[in-house]
Amino acid sequence: MVDWKNLDTLKAYDDLKNVKHVDLVSAMTGESGAKRVKNYSVKMAAGLSYNYAAKEVDDNILSALKALADEAQLSDKYAALYNGEVINTGEKRMVLHQLTRGQLGDNVMADGVNKRDFYLNEQKRIAEFANKVHSGEITNAKGEKFTTVVQIGIGGSDLGPRAMYLALENWAHRTGNFKMEAKFISNVDPDDASAVLNSIDVAHSIFILVSKSGTTLETLTNESFVIDALKKAGLDSSKHMIAVTSETSPLAKSDNYLEAFFMDDYIGGRYSSTSGVGGAVLSLAFGPDVFAQFLDGAAEEDKLAANPNMLENPAMLDAMIGVYERNILGYGSTAVLPYSQGLSRFPAHLQQLDMESNGKSVNRFGEPINYVTGPIIFGEPGTNGQHSFYQLLHQGTDIIPLQFIGFKNSQLQNDVNIQDSTSQQKLCANVAAQIVAFACGKKDENLNKNFKGGRPSSIIIGEELNPKSLGALLAHFENKVMFQGFVWNINSFDQEGVQLGKVLAKKVLAHETDGALAEYSKLLNI
Amino acid sequence: MVDWKNLDTLKAYDDLKNVKHVDLVSAMTGESGAKRVKNYSVKMAAGLSYNYAAKEVDDNILSALKALADEAQLSDKYAALYNGEVINTGEKRMVLHQLTRGQLGDNVMADGVNKRDFYLNEQKRIAEFANKVHSGEITNAKGEKFTTVVQIGIGGSDLGPRAMYLALENWAHRTGNFKMEAKFISNVDPDDASAVLNSIDVAHSIFILVSKSGTTLETLTNESFVIDALKKAGLDSSKHMIAVTSETSPLAKSDNYLEAFFMDDYIGGRYSSTSGVGGAVLSLAFGPDVFAQFLDGAAEEDKLAANPNMLENPAMLDAMIGVYERNILGYGSTAVLPYSQGLSRFPAHLQQLDMESNGKSVNRFGEPINYVTGPIIFGEPGTNGQHSFYQLLHQGTDIIPLQFIGFKNSQLQNDVNIQDSTSQQKLCANVAAQIVAFACGKKDENLNKNFKGGRPSSIIIGEELNPKSLGALLAHFENKVMFQGFVWNINSFDQEGVQLGKVLAKKVLAHETDGALAEYSKLLNI
């Protein structure tokens, strides 16, 4: 039986406070630094590894973190989650996104079915549908093949799937797996839908409406944009649209869609990339086999997260180092810096995943807590960031922990040799150089050119960004966020903080406002 | 004569510490809130206004901030800058980006010329060139018109121009000002250049190589990608490329370019959108008249920033409220949240502008300082962000000041009416609702559904995002960052923090490494 306790009630947390801090500059300089890079590394799935040599930890801190992970029963709590306990206490729901890609524990029954079978069956139905679209068995009214797929969704129905699509687009081009271009409409700003619709050939486009509840206002509004555009082109919208939703939603059995694929309440939006929410668009864009490889990578990583030994468990280790940085060292944010153009929107996905999951001020029982929780997450791809905000990361007054990601090979494998190195080598050289520059710094008598160092980072290194490694990467961060939520004793799976804005926006539109809200409404001409 | 002093030596700073804080919840509730929204607003250029009703200030704090702005001589320092003093002390350079769009003060002579004349002349040369491309006087070797323009640059040569292009693309489509599609290549990751080149018709593309020094490694590497692609297509690359650079750079008089347009050392990369760096691509994409309107908006805003009365000077006021939040209230970051899809990359530009300018730990004389400087800047367009990281903004353990931006009208002016409101109305209703939700919160006995409020924000409101309002918006933030740099007594115009990484990356590529750097290089296969 697991025991849900606040972080500041754990003995190991008190012990951790007393462990001597690491001087990162001296730890990472010379032979000691070389040793750390060799030793402070743990294997992930799909050929990835998590290297934490440049984090402010040493064997003493690691063993204190391990003691804390043990006392917080992280491994047991993870098991409770994948065995189907009601982990989402706020909404009284199980948390089952991992069942969309594998089965780690007991059979989980809900809504009268075995949930693993349910998700597998939806994956199979999507695969069959995608294959029929690709083969030309499902076409537009004129019998012509669909060439473009457009996802209509917002938040978790947009950021994850969009980031995953961009992450695999180049790889799919090179490997012959590219089937259809994908576009995304998310914002309620009418310029978003209009611009996407102007950029595509609607007659050869298939649209995926994604809303678990079937009532997301932004998404339904954007759907009507699409229906208008299809009508104007003289097309029957019901022959161009599918839905990804829950079985109980108004979209589930509507004649407005060619087909509906199902997820359920046990999969939060930000954890839904491996469900039909990501599955439909990725299977249409790259084929069901690519989507299946992506799921395999995620499932393998989920398995590694079940290792009770923190030192061999990359997600748990990453999580605990993050807790140390947040609660002991007091750092308030983390920058995600992928040295891979394919991961250009991966930071935006992680921003939602992490900040929406762990940006909480009450514990899982609704009681106030007395320690800080989820940090700010932001980031852009390197080397672009180097020419942008890295100035502050190197010489600003606050310390910002860094999460690098790098791959030995590019995705398109098209390169040029300039000044005796390829672009890919330059890219990798830059990430290696940055880690050491941040950690070790460099003394200069001119303080304006002085680098204090002591700025911690970790790096995830892989061979290539492909479906499997992408799945592993995604699951790693999902599990990291989950473990941190366990440590902080919060519910990482609800999002009550988004409700108030929705309620007030409705009041504005109904002209039921007074005070400041009425004045802002006037200023904005509503 | 201005006196450059550290913030913590100013009497008004000590006084500010003793002014009673504002209880934002009560200030923004009821009649008091309505009054604040009406009164706490200041006019900007191009029909914009800066409303700071939901910031944690009142008349007492504002007058203390005004005293600080006066004692810090912000207005005199701004005058020193636009009159040509050497404000960039680190690199011993004047700071003249404002002369690219107007003249606020004395004639500034440098390099033997009047600098305003020089920038105007470059603007004129770019306009003539763009007109010839549009009219078909300048074509490819077959005499066919160019249809696409590709900017090759990184950092300031990429983020600003890219954000501005995206901000005007839809507007230009609606108003008949769209001339050519623009694309951007920035990252040294070979997948960036390869993917852009795969997506265009190189035979009808004109490329702009942007590098002030003419030696930026990423940019020269990407140039060779482009030259390879042109050669493979049997084309003469020198007939497809222009350069934007300084007169002393190796690119300035090279036969490899159709034409070279000039900027100089007095314009920092992140301040260069109104120089040829933004001018070439924007004039080609939308025509020189659109670029001129953009400059007009910026020039008008610059003029407003010269008002010595902080309460009537939107950039100075915004800057001082930011200093209050950073140094007195201790907030470490700011989220930029434009409710306008056109501004999708504007936060990324501001991230560079602000963090590279003010992420410093020494004053302008190279002496250490004892207070915090530039915050973290991050953001995504609303309403997308609402479904992503707003959970943490509403209910997280840290307070994050917010900068909203909203427009009454959409850019494409194509809309649908759903549930009695248009999408544009929904968009505006959401931003109004969010401001009040963040400021006032809402009590709930279930603490998981409780909103504490007290989360400060300001909003810039405009009629429409168009060239002029975009120019004003850009200049507002440039001037805000400048004023904050003055208050902190730092040099906002150099970026020594980017140097160490470059030096170490070269060592990696030359295999001149040891210790940790050698080990990382091995892991990354360099």
C-alpha cells in the first residue's frame, strides 16, 4: 500500500538539505570532469542515454536523492498508476496513457472492457483507416486520393501531435515513409484557420477533429471554419472529416464524420500523443508502421521507468535531480535545448506537459503545501538559441538548469563540409562546447568577459531522431513529470487552473460583466 | 551630463522599497478595478495603448517609480544615445538603430558620413532593388520572375525579421501587398537548410545572406548549402544571392552577390529589424512602401519614448514597472502572450531582444553588481497558451508577470459566427477574461479549484496588427529594454556571454580537447 505524503514530511528530504553542495566548476574541470562524463550516464530505450555529469550532484547527493525516491515510494506509486489505481484524485480517474503503448502490469478493466484491448483496437482501426486512405480505397467524392491531413485541436490535441509530426517529417522524407503532409489548426484567432485553409487544397484534404469531450469551444469554432470552406468548394464536409473523441461525446456517433476513433477520460490531453489523438494524424502522415515504432519506443522507456533503483532509471533520476534543483537549490525554471531542428516544437510540448501537470499549489488531497512545485519550462533549438537568449544563461544573475538533447546523425543525411567539418559535426561540437562552457566557465580579468560557470545541464544523446527514439524521448519526459508530481504529492493529471478563464470569457460574450471586466470588454470592442 | 550609477546607489531606489505594496485582488475588484482600467492607460503610436491597470502599482508606487526614473536620468540617457554618445561601452560603439527609422536629435557623424543619410540611402537602394525584382527588371537567368525570397541568417538576422514577416503575412494577403513568399534558414543543423531547400523552387528564389561581420559560421555554412543546391540545378548562384552586411565585411564587394546592402557596427543584431537586415526581406516580400510604414510606426514610438514624464511615456513606464517587479517584488520571469496568431514568433524575438540585452551580471564599467537584472522571457500565442502552460500561471507556486497583446480586428477579416459571437470576439473575450482571472482570482472552498489571484499583467491593445502598429510594438519593446538597461546600469548592447561557447566549439572541431570536453566529443561522435 502506498502512502501519499507531502515532501516536507519525509525524513530523507531533511537529510538531503544537509548534504554538502557540489562545486560544479571544480567537479567538471580536468580528470574529474572526464570521469564524471564517463560514469554519470544511464541507458534509455532506442539507443538513447541520459548523461548528468554536468548536474550539481555527486555520489553523496545521489544517494540522498535515492533515499528520498525510496521513501517517497516512487516505484510503488508508478506501479499503482499502471495497475489502474485512481491516481487522478481531483477528477477521480485512473491514468492510463501508458496502456496505449504497452502493458506493464495488471489487466485494467473500466467501462466494462479491458483497457489495453480497447486502445489496441482503436490503434488497429486507425491503421486500417489510414491504409485505406493511402491505397485509395477511401477517397474524396471524385475518387481522388487525399494528399493532406489537417488536425483541428488545441492544447494537448495540438502541441504534442504537432511536435511529433515535425520531429518525424524529415526522417520520413528520407526513408520513404512520407505519405501525406499534415497541417494544424488550433487557435480561436480566425487568422489561424483562415491562413491554413488558404494554404491547402481542401478538395484533397482530410480533417481530424480532436476533442475528448466534443465540446471544446475553440475546436468546434474552427470546425465550422473548415465546414464553411468545404461547402464553398462545393464539397460534402462529412466525406472529409473524421473525429477523435470519447465514446460518450456528441461527436462519437454523428453522421458529420466519415469515422470516429476513441480515447477516454483516463488519458489527459497532454499525455495523449500515443493515443488516437496523435495516432490518427501520425498514421495518416507517415503510415501505421511508423506510428507503431513510435509506440514501441515509448513502451520500452516506460519499462525502464519501472526499475526501482533510481540510479538505473533515467526518468526517476532526471526527476529527482530536478527536485533537488527546484527545492534545495531554488532554481525556478528549466530551459529545453534540442540540438535538432526536427525538435523545433518539442520544447512547446514539454512546456505544456510539465507546467500544466505540475504547476500546482495544493497536494493531491486539496490541502495547501509549503514548498515550490513545477518550474517554468521554455526553450528553442540550438544553435539558434546560442545566438539569442544564451547570453542570459551564461552571464545573467539567475541560474537556469538546462536540458540538452543531441543526436549523432542528422535526419535528412544531406550535409556539406566547410572548414574541415560537416554541419552535423558543427552542431554536435556546439552542444558539447556549451555544456562545458556552462559548467566550467572561464576566468577573465575583464569581468564583462568573465564566465563564472556553475550552470548545470544534462544531455540526452541518441544516434538519430526517428520514430522509436522519439517515442522513448516523449515517454521519458512524461514519466519524469509523473515522478516529480509524486515527490511533490500533487495531482499531475488534472488542470483546474484553466477553468476560471473559461467561465469569465463566457460572461464577457454574454455581456454579463461589471467592474474591470466590463471596462476591458469595452476597450477590446466586445 | 549624465551620471551612470548602479541602481542600489540611488536614493529613490531605497525610497521605493518602503512604499506599501498593492493588494491586486482588492484593487482590481468592483468599482476600483473599473476605475483603474479607465485611468491606468497611456497612448502609444499607431493607435496602440498600454494598459497597466492589472499591474501591482498604485499612485504611490507610480510616483516612487517616476522619482527613480528621474534620478536614474532615463530621459537624458536616451537623449545621449540618440545623439550619438558611445553607449555600448563594452565594444566602444554608438547605438544607432533608431536612426534607421527617424532622427530624434543631433546629426550623428561616423565613418565620415551622416548616419541618418547613410541608413536612408540603404533603405532607398533596397527599395529600388525590390521594385526591380517585382517589376521583372531583375530576374533569373531565363528572364523569369523570382517568386520566393529566402533569408539566411541566425540570431538577430533571423528572429526579428522572421517574426515581422509572420506578423504581416496575413495582413499583406488581405490588402493586396503580398509580393513574394519568404522562407528562413538559420540553424547549423543541416536538416534546416535541407528541408527549406526541398520546399522551394530554387530556380525562382532569391537568397539574402545576412551577416554583419561576414564571418558568422552558421550563416556561411548555410550559404554553401544554398550554393550547392543552385549548382545542382544548373544555376549561377551569384545571380540568385544578395548580401546584407557591413561595408568592411568580406561579403561587401564580392562578385558572389547580385548586390550588397549595408548596415554597420552601430546596430546590434537584435535591434536590426528596421535596418537592411529586416528591410531587404520585408521589402521583397511586401514591397518597400509596407516596410516604410513599418519604419514610421517605429519612429513614432521612438518619439514617445523621449517624453521625460514617465507617466506619459509607455516604454519608460513599462520598463519601470518591470524593474519594480524584478527588483522589489522578486519575480524572475515574464510571459509574453499575444492574442494574435500573426505574432506567433514575436515572443521568440522578444526573448532574444530582452535576454541577450539585459542578461548581464556586471555594470557598464565591468564592475560587479549586487542586484538582479534581466528576467526570463517566454511565451506563446493565446488562446493556445490557455490550453497549455496557463495552469501554472494561475495556480503554480511562483508568480509570473504577464504581457498580453490584443487587437480588436483580425488580419484576414474572415470569420464565422458560432454561439452568437465571432472567433475574433471569442479571442478578445478570452484575453479580457484572463486578465481579470489572473488579477482577482476566485475563492473556492475546494482549494484545488481556488484561484488566489494577485497575478499581475498589462495589455497592449490595438485596432489591427498592420505594418505601422507592428513597428510601434517593436520599438516599444526595444525602448523598454533600453530603459531597463539604464536603470540597472548595464550595457544592453554587447553580448560577451556568447563568446566562450564559440571558442570551445572550435576546439572540439580541431580535436584540441581534454577532460570533460573530450569525453562529450566522443559521446557525440565528433
